[in-house]
Amino acid sequence: MKASACVRAAALLLLGAAAAAAYRTPLDQSLEPEQKGPAAPRGRPEDRYPREEPADGWSGRSGSSGGRECRRCCDPGEEPSPGAYASQTYTRVPPPQTQYQYQVVPQINMTILKGEKGDRGERGYFGKSGRPGETGPRGPSGDKGAKGGVGAAGAACKSHYAAFSVGRRKALHSGDYYQTLVFDTELVNLYGHFNMFSGRFHCYEPGVYYFSLNVHTWNQRETYAHVMHNERAVVILYAQPSDRSVMQSQSLMLALERRDQVWVRLYKGERENAVFSDDHDTYITFNGHLIKHKSEL
């Protein structure tokens, strides 16, 4: 395909040259020298165009001697007398200068010669990645989208509850060094989390709990009790021996984990430890409830 394009361009060049050679005017042909040879010498017009001298030595200028001048030639039979033009003076006229005319020569614009389209070349290799540019300004906010559809229904909210309130109507004299305070009256025991036989609250819902203990002291006897968290004594409820009995209370909050236990323990020191109650009224109470579940903390 490239060879055919070159041949076509060469043909166009030859055609333009032939047209330029054929386009010649008669003036161009007359201006060319008739014979080849050395160029005419340059100089004055008299040197380039020599004049003919008359044979008889007549001069066109009056009063000159020894020179030759031009005479008017006549037809045969009309030759003038020798003195006919003696008084006339002739001035030499230089030959007319040649005036050249511009000639339009056609030229071929090589830029318009367009060959056939070549085949597509192979794809080059990828260049190296440039440096990352600076972060541009933040664009304008887009239009507000359409309202979405209603989502699927979520799971039901699970509520967590735990509460108990128990009491004791029988008085107790502690004969052991440590003794668990067991309750015989169940006021509230939600989901059975308080074990009435062991006297212990079992945690099934971890979270923060509130507990309170209320006892009635005995005259002339000491009252000494601990609120226990598992096997650790957290707070103490204490009343010294006195001539009169009083109501004594203790309260606290605890963070419990699942399977933790809370209970009340009596402690016997040097003196006898006892709590007062009777079969008709409840003087001893132990209460507790969940304030906030662990999942909500």
C-alpha cells in the first residue's frame, strides 16, 4: 500500500512538470537567444548595438569634420542631392528596453498528496505512573435521594427482670461461729431466683442490682451480720448490746455476673449473737432487684 502511494505521487509530479513546459507564450520564445554562443558584452548601448556607417562618410551633425553621420535611405530614383539634408541634424535614439512580463508557473503542494490509510500498529507499553496529585476541593452536595422502602420487622425487644423480697418471723440465736440466715416468708420471688431452702439469691440476669437488709436487735444481745457476695463479705450490719431493741438496716448495689450468689451470714464473736422476731410479725427482711441489665450498659 505504501509503494502504490509513492508511485501515485511521482506521476503527479511528472504531470505538473509537463504542463509547466507546455505553457509557454510567444513572448517567452522571442526573448530566448536564437543561437548559442558567448553572451553579449555589457556596457553602453553603443557597444551592445553597433551602428552602420554610411559609405560616403556623411555625418548627421553639421559642422563636424572627419566623422560619419546617418543618412536617410531612399528608394531607387529618389536619391536626394548631396546637399538636400545638409542642414538637418539627427539624434541617435537608443533601442527600447525590453520589458519582461511575469509568468504564472504552476506548483504542486505536496501536503495535499494523501495516501491510503495504513494498518493499525501494535499497542505500545504502558508508561510509568505519575505522582499523585493534590486532593481537590470538596464537591457540591448531591440531590436528595428518593425515600427507601420499609425494612423488615426486627426481633422483639427482650425485657430483663429480676427481683425478690423475703422475710423471717422466727427469732434466731447463733450458736455457730458462722451461720447462714435462712428466711421463711416469701413476699416476692420473681422467676424463683431466690432459693428459700439455702437462703441464697442466684443471679440469672447479669447486671447491676440493689440489695437491702433489715433486722430487729435483741435486748442485751449483739447483732452481727454480713451481706455476702459469693464467699466474700461485702458490708456489715452491726448493733451493740443495749437495754432496748432497735431496727437496724444496711443497703448496697452490686454488679453481678451470671451464677453469682448473694446471701446473709451471722457471725458469733465473744458475745452471743441474736436477731429478734415472733410468729405474728415479720421483723427481718432481705430485698433485691435488677436495676440495669449488662447488655444495656
